[in-house]
Amino acid sequence: MISQRVYEQFLRIYKPILKTHPALATEHAKSQEAGILEKTSNQAGYKQMATSILMSLKKRPEAQDDQDIGIDGEWVDPVKKEQEKVITLSKATKCVLTEEQLKTMGYPFLEKEQGDEGTIGSKKICDRCKKDYVVKDVLQANDLNVCRYHHGRMRMVMNRGEKLRQYTCCDESFGSMGCAKGPHVYKDENIRDLHAKIPYISTPKADAAKDTRILVALDCEMAYTTAGMELVRLTAIDENFKVLLDELVFPSHMVIDLNTRYSGIKTLAGARHNLESVRKELFKYVDADTILLGHGLENDMNALRLLHPKIIDTAALYPHPKGLPYRYGLRVLSTNILSKFIQDSSEGHDSFEDAKTCVDLLEKYLKSPQGQKL
């Protein structure tokens, strides 16, 4: 019987995965049979279609994995699927930043000199109001609102024919009293000092036994602590938008401000990881051969205290015409390149949305004339 021979072909095709999916050949043989019966009205038609499907199944190779399955008419050859993918290893590799570009864009590279580990009692410049202050380990009530700052950007507006600089947060003019209050906070950008407080590590060497990806898009959210800015959320997705990791992270030092307006994080309740353990989770998918993708990813690498050689930065794919240090923001690129509006929520950034936007921007670049010339 033709139906038996169809079943035998599914047994052959699924032989490599039958131990983990013992009923798959039977299920798909039945589904194939049902499909033939539904599409034919007589014995001659049945025989003709069944013979055609049988010939097609005979040409099909053994399954490569449990994703390489499907009845005839639904199954897609993984080789063809790979050829049709926009983001492939060979294409993505050509977008990886050189070491010189990484250094120019501020990516971390360790030097032998020691940095300054001291924090408490040291004088810093507030990242918000730009005033000098002394870092404390315990904040008093009056420390919580000592900083007056504008959280919006500066913009040029016309007023009676005159150009004026105003803040987007409150429409007040440049130099006006800040419209927001909070504690003084600071951000260290010196790699040696960052390393002295929380050491950097390198991504592990490639391991064939691990399920690492060819490309992973990252987005980190940071909060202000007594040691500067630290990681409080890590989101990682692959090129197919599958979420690999989305975790809150306990910082190593006392939190001063969760930076909710930008991070979107209101509490760390439910967090299961610290920096060390969340990096271990990330290394299930990332090794030294994985390409990391993001926007302004040097900030994320500093938050993760991670040294990595293969980076694609969407800020470099779509450079500002004035050159560095000028850069387009991710929201601007999403609006102008993808015609998508992101980061409009008052709840702060959406880490998944930001990571996905970077993948979309890379796909758009590879489809464009400049990407196709690579």
C-alpha cells in the first residue's frame, strides 16, 4: 500500500530524532494521508497524488534537528531557508566593527594600569546637574532632593523671529532652574576605574557542546548606585526575535536611583540574578564567536563588564553626517529608517523593543544598496 510506503519514508526521514520524538513519523504519515483524501475525490486521483508525494519524500534528506520536520507541502528545505535569510553569518560578519572602530566608539579595552577603586567619600560630578558633590554610603532625607535638573533635551525654537534654546521637558529656557528633583548621581566612564570597582571579563571561547547563537541582540538597562551606573536588566534575543534572556539584575552596590524615567524599572522585586549569574546565563548563548548587536553597545558592554571582539553597532551602520561624537538615537533611526515609533511610553524604554529594533535595522541595512555591496 502507498500509505505504508509513505510511513516508511517518514521513518527514514525522522530516524535521527525518533528517540526524542518516537510518534512523529506515525503522526505525520496520518496527516499526509488525511491531506490526500481531502484533496482527491476518487481512487485514481488518490493514487496519482500519493505517488507524487511519495516520490517527493524519497528525495528528502534525513532531518537535521527537531525543527527540520513537516509533511510534504509544508516542509521547507533548511538549506533553502538559510539562503533566503536576510541575516546570515557571512553577511553579518562584514558589518562587524574593526578594533580601531571599537576603540574610536569607546568600547572597553583593558590596560595594565590600575584604576581608582575608591567611591564613598570621593568627589564626583553629578551626571544630571553637573555640580560637584561627595558620594555617601547612606543618604539622608535632604540628600534625596538636593539635585535640580532638566531630564529633557535641548531644542531650538523660534520666538518672535529669535532663536531660543529650550528644554523639551518643560519648555523652560537654557540656564533655568531644573524642573525635576532627585539625589546627586554619577557615571564613571574611565575603563580602569570601572574595572577596579567591578572587574571586566572576556566572553568564553567557542564550545561546540553549547547552544550558542551566531548573532545576539542585547539591550541593558542601568540604574545609579554608589559605584556609578550598574546593570539592573538584561534582555537578549536572537536574529529570529526569540527571547533568550530577559532578567532583572541586583547591582553590586547600594541603589541611589533606579532611573525609572529611562530604564522603565520601578522595583527589583523578583530579581533572581546578580551580575555574575546573569552573565553565566548569557554565556549559554554567547561565546567569543557570537556577534553581539545593539545601539551604542559600548554602554551595555560596560554595564556587563564584558570584553567582546565581535560587535555590530547600529550607530555605526547609520552614522551621523557630522561624524563622531554625533550619533543618531535609536528612536530617530527607527522613525526615519523603519517608519516605526518606539520609546514613546512614559514608563521608560522597552528592552525587547530596543533589541528587536536593532535586528530590524540590521536587516534593513543588509537589504539596502550599501548592505548588498558588502
